[in-house]
Amino acid sequence: MQRRLFPLALVSALAVPSLLRAQTWPARAIRIIVPVPPGGGTDIISRLIQPQLQERLGQNIVIENRPGGGSTIGTSLVVNAAPDGYTLLMIDSAVAVNPFLYTRLPFNTERDLQPVSLVATAPVILVTHPSFAPTNLADLLAFVRAHPGQVNFASGGNGASTHLSGEMLRMVADIDIVHVPFAGTGPGVTAVLSGTTQMMFAGISSTRQHVETGRLRAIAVTGASRSPALPDVPTFAEAGLPGMSAETIWGLWAPTGTPAAIGERLAREIAALLAIPEIRSRAIDLGFVPEGSTPAQFRERFARELATWGPIVRQSGARVD
């Protein structure tokens, strides 16, 4: 009997430090690593929730932009951090794309990262520089077919949702467009604003102000319905091209081994702050769909994202060595 009880006692003893960490957390400032440059949707949603989250947790939250390597540099920093709840990762759909895109990732996403909460989703909008002749989707597709390989589209980097949305358009519409990757959504949008590239798929949060001022032209949005943030912009289905179902997700992650109680506390606080009318309204105004989820629900959503983006990456032939 004593021999049988010993392993249970050992397990209980090992669980005590983790439980104590969860009970005293947070006792100091928390870092949220954003693995892309400022200006894109990941940075915007992180800074939107930051004030309320730090108020609810009673500790400072520091947003650190650590761009590079298609978000793998910042992600690696979190993967290798202590699993104590003080270093977290806010990342977009790249978390479900990079396992298919990179031949040698410095980490295993499913093994080394622990889902905390789905924070937001958003349709993707196709924008063009005003000097680009086509003013609607039908004209754009006709122009591209008449000039194969001569129209460029910017992205936030190889494998980013901004890239794979373009690959989805290439496949759905059977057109020949040229991908021009940049180091983040912000620099990609800047390239279209300057006319360096003719068009780009991007989040509404990063493009809305430029559409409203006329510096960018909105062609269509993905999704089943129009975005409340830009209600005059048609969906791809309305514009005559069903099948464009690309969507970006943003979520919070922790290093694997972070006490479950910490992840659950974070998930509850995020869901609560996203339900505040002012925060919710601001998020929608920026083009996001506020979500909030439990860690288990986020894990299920992540599995669906893997099933969606894996085939697109494979069909596009995109690889990063």
C-alpha cells in the first residue's frame, strides 16, 4: 500500500510550487511580446487591451515589439521564457501558418506554446493605391488577366495572413500576381501608400484611416458579411468572387508549463474587458471582431486554423528555409 501511495504523494509535492506561483501571480510587471513591428493589427489589438488588462491585474503590462523571421524571433523568446505568466505572446494567424511554412522552426508550436485566449478575429480587406486603374474587383481581375505577372501585392511577410490571402486570391480567381513581402503589415501598407506596390490584403485596423482619407482604395473584404467599420465596401462574394474565406485571428499564448490557473485567470479577464461597451465599440470601429475564449476553446480554434492554412501553404508552394 505504501509503495502504491508514494507516486501520488510525489506528484502532489511537485504540484505545490506551481500552485503557489498561481496564487501569488501577478507580483510584478508582465511582458506581452508582439513579434511584428508597430502599426499592424497585432500591435493595435495588444495596445487596445493593455490599459484595462493591467488595471484588472493590478500590475504594469509592457508591450515589446520583437519583429523578425516572420514572427519566429519574438515567438522563440516566449517559448524559451520561464513558464511563470510574466512573459506572454500576442500573435496573429502566423502561429498556425509557420509550422507549414518553415522547414526548420526553432520550436514546436503545439508542444512549446500554451493557448490562453482568442482575443479577436477580423476579415481581410483588399486595398489598392489610388493611381492603380481598376476601381472594383471585376475590373481588377480583368486588368491582372490582361497583364499576367505584372501586378504586385505587398504582404507583412512570407506566410503572413496578408500573404496567404493573396495566394488564396491567386488560386480562387486563377490569376498571376507577384508577391512582395515586407517585414510586417505596417511596412507593407506603407509600400502601397507610396505606390511601390499596387495592392495588398491587410486588416481593416491598419488600413481604415487611409481608405477614409482616400490614400487607399478599398476593393472588397473577406467574410460572409460587410464589416461595420467599412459598411460601403462589398464582400468578395457580393463582388462576384465567392470562396475568399480568409480571416485573421489574434490570440494570447504562454510558454508551455505555465500554471493552468494563470491562463484561466488571464482568459477570464480578457473576456471581461472585451465585454466593456467602450472597448468593444473601439475594437469594432478598428475593424476587429472582439472574441474572448477559454484556453480549451482557443486550442480547438487553433486546430481549425491549422486545418485551414496548411493546404493553402502547401498549394502556394511557399517555404522558408
